Amino acid sequence: MTNDTDFALRGEYIALDALLKATGLAASGGAAKTLIATGGVAVNGEPETRRGRKLRVGDVVTVGELRVQIHGP
């Protein structure tokens, strides 16, 4: 079972590590960095290891069974 969450983007983009912190998927910047570096995060179904990856409307971030859909305001 997948847990889906929506995230309302306020600007043009949000960095992947910032999204993980904002949604509570990572408790801190360090935790986000580790999660990303160890391959625990996928963006649009592909593993992502760049913590500064710019996420835009329509992107989907997956961490384990948790899924976050980025949408506009």
C-alpha cells in the first residue's frame, strides 16, 4: 500500500532535499542528504542522488512506500 501526499509548490521549483524536510520525510538536512546519497529516493520512478535536484509541478518523489506529488498553488 502506498501513502500519497500532495505538496503545493509556491515558487518555480523546490530542491529535493528541501522537499524531504518540508514534508517530514527527513528530520533534518543531514538526514535528507544521507537518504538521497544512499539511493533511498526516486523522482518520477528513477533513483535520484542529487540533493539539489529541482522539482517542478508534476514531479513525483517516492521514498519507500511514501509518494509525494508536486502540484501548483
